[in-house]
Amino acid sequence: MKELFYPAIDRFTVLYRILPEALAVLEAVHKKNPSGRIGFVSGLITSDGPAFREKNMVILDERTKAIREKHGFPIFSASDVFSQDHLERIITSPFYVDRPEPWFRFWRSILIDGYVTDIFMTKRWEQSVGARDEFYTAQRIPLSIHSPV
């Protein structure tokens, strides 16, 4: 799904500007998807520390690809929405605030908007504050929650 998300959001470096574009991508995917299902893969990105962000994004990308192969509906993760280069531009933007709350709000909005129907938790998700927030959000909506993969 990178081919859909990257060009739609690449020019923005502020999450509140990225969110409507990302939701528009999900709406378009939903309209073309006969099953009506869209999955999100949740896992570690920065919880091991900033030095491990790139490595964890690669691992998340690999796990997302494996999950896609097992299911017959669109599935995405943070690595499909944000390239490494784009994340770096967001983090170095003069408007960036180094706090988790804006990211929590961003991913909650993605999950709550109604296009995502399933969430796939990856190994070690409990060690990620963000993944835990996504899990609890998924429980409240509720989404179909899949055990660690």
C-alpha cells in the first residue's frame, strides 16, 4: 500500500495535515475492496530507542508482507504510510514536537475512522506504548484483534 500512501502524504511534515490524506487513501481502498475489510499491523517502532527505529520499521514491513500473504484483503502498517525519509523529514521539521501524544492521536484517528476492520499485533507489541494504545483503541471500537504474528 506504499504506492498509495507515499505520494498522497509525502509533501506534508505535520501529522494534522497528513491525517486527512491518509484517510482519503483508506476510503479509496475501501471503495475498491469487495470484502470491506482493511487490516492494520501494529508493532514496535521507537520503543527500543531512536537508534532502532529504522531496523524496527524494516521488521514491521517484513511482518506486514507476511500477514498480507495469508489474508485476502488490504493490510497496511506504519511502514506503508511513512517511508524512512519521510519520517526523518517529519522529525526534523521545525513544527515537530517530540512527544508521543500527537502520534497516538494520529493512529487512533486512523483506527476509529471506520475503514480499518482488523488489527494484527506483532511480537513484542506489549513493549510499545504506541502499540498498546492501538490495542486498547481496537478493543474499544471494537476491531477484530489478531494475536501476535
